Amino acid sequence: MTNVPLLDLGPQNRALEAQFETAFRDVLRSNMFIMGPRLEAFEKDCAAFLGVKHALGVSSGTDALLLALMALDIGEGDEVLLPSFTFFATAGSVARLGATPVWVDVNPHHFNIDLTDAARKVGPRTRAIMPVHLFGQSGDLDALEAFAAAHKIRVIEDAAQSMGARWKGRSTMSSGDFGATSFFPSKNLGGMGDSGLVTTQDDALAERARILRVHGMQPKYFHREVGANFRMDPLQAALLHIKLPHLPEYNCARAGNANFYHAALKGRAGIAENRPGADKAAKLLLPVDFSGQGIWNQFTLRVPGGRRLRDLLPDPPASSAVLRRPELPRRRQRTRRRAAFRRSPQRPDLPRAQRRTTPVGRRLARRFRGGEG
Ligand SMILES: Cc1ncc(COP(=O)(O)O)c(C=O)c1O
């Protein structure tokens, strides 16, 4: 049996190889290696694709979050609500500015931030909420906006895993104050190195972010404030620009894979969909696209009852990754957690989704097809 890799970028990139080579040659011959018209053209098309007023190419998804937080003046003494189940960068960017990440539970069915728990965690120092549209599925943008308005706080959407996902026709990264995404190679729009994008509908915030992206500089060599080097390379922009029109097709292909796994797995003994009220005896819970417009960045299974997928399938037919919340296991973490998130007043709770289950990403269809496993 062949092992299915977790991700194979070869076919996607090989199909565009000739165009990449031309773009590389053009950039090489232009001698323009920092920002410039190639980056601007890419940003313009990203903004049109997402339905936003401003899009700024930046050095990574992490820097996109950092830049958005800096442009909102979030720092020492401020608290930011974010999900306890996400990639480290969401909380790391908050902590790096001296602000405090406040962990909020996630919904156990779609893993997006639970606004009921968020309401319990809001305090006088809360300045912002950072919803994470995890695994390619948009959270409820209407509810997020209403929540932020009710509590008079800012919204930074962490859409690193969800570029192209929609909520009732609206794109992620188009609501709130800022959106941030990543072009890390495994994302649905994956670059050939690191880079990311910041979006906003607000002219003043866009201007501030543009200045902070280049060390707070405007005009040249006049530094209004301390920013950083958050620039995206024009070569990266040129390569991504070639891939951008193909993003809907990449998203469709991932949805096709998800449909395939659903068809192969649904209805088998011990397997149910991860919906409220799912069969308690199920050994494996399949992901559900509740928004109906997700982009399936990952096909994430839950293994309930404290079991581990390894125990269910000692010899898995596919590569996998176990996804964890952004910290280290309790026993080993004491000193290291203190170093990473020493300002957090909370001991981050184990998210509800993980108290009884272990979310994992794994391609299993082959094993289950034909009654194996
Ligand atoms: C949810 C989330 N936020 C932020 C990031 C950071 O993006 P980057 O790796 O481009 O810095 C990632 C990357 O995997 C992510 O998944």
C-alpha cells in the first residue's frame, strides 16, 4: 500500500513551472528586489479577490499579525482574547508586544473561538479579539462583529489557514479592523518561502500599517516611529501572483479530497460526523464544514474518549500531524511556559474540544476503504 503524503506540492507547482521561470528572469533582470510594482500588482489583485479596500504584502503570517497589532497600538497592559487551540503565532505575536494573551475556549465541532466563553473573559483591559478561522473554515463573521461592537474592542482575523473561505458570501479578512494570512507553502495559496498579507477596509489603519512595515519611515529616511522590516519580496509576490488566479481551483481540489474521505468513511461502524449530539460510541469524528464555504486547509479528525489515533491505527497508511494548542505539555512546560507567556494571568484551560478528544489531521480513507483497519 502506498503512503499518502500529508501534502504534495509537486503537481501544483510543476504545472506552472514555465511561468515561474519567466517571472524569476523578469525580476532578476529588473534589478528591483525590494517592494515595487510587482508587489503592488499582487496586492491589488489580492484585495480584489478578498473584497477588501487594502492589502499589504508582508514577510510572513506571523508578521502580518504583529503588524496589525502594532497598527492598533496594542502593547503593555492590554489583553487580547484568542482561542486556546491555534498555532503558536497567534498568541506569540500578542506576547511579543508585551500584551497579554487571554485564552478562550473553542467550539468542539468546528474549532473556532467560542464567543460565549469570550464574553466571560472580557475585562477592562481587553483591547481586541483575534478569531482564528482554523483548518480553513470561517467563523461566524456577523457574530464576531456584533461581539466586538458590544464590547468596544478591535478585531484582528487570523486567517492564516483560510484565505478564500467565506461566511455567507463574505470573505475572511474582510471584516473587523485587520485580516492577516500566511503564504507558508502548505497553505491553500502557498508561496516558495515565507510571506503573508495584511488586509483592512480602513484607510487610516492601512496607512499606519504601510509606514510601520518599513521601520515607521515616511518620507524616506524620516522615521516617525519604531516599526520593523515587514516587507514582502517582489520575487515572492511575482510567484504568488501567478498562483493567485488558481486559488479557487486549489480550494475546489481540497474540497474534492474532503468529499472523497467523507464518502469513503461516512456510515462505517464507529465513524460519525463531528456534529452536536454525534454518536457517543463513535471512535472517529469526521470534520463538518458548518459554514458551507470552507477551503479545507486541513481534514481534521477527532478521536474521542481519550484514545489516540495511533492506538486505532498502529500502522497508518497516510502521513499525519497531531495538532496541539500553543503551549507545551503541563509537566514539562512549567518554566518554559512562564518564559513564553509569563504575563498571562490564566493557566490556559484545556479546550473543551481536547478534554475528551484529540484532534488530528490524517488521511485515512484508504485504510477504511475495503474494510481495512
Ligand atoms: C493559525 C495560524 N496563525 C499564524 C500562522 C503564522 O504564519 P507564518 O508561518 O506565515 O508566520 C500560522 C501558520 O501556520 C497559522 O496556522
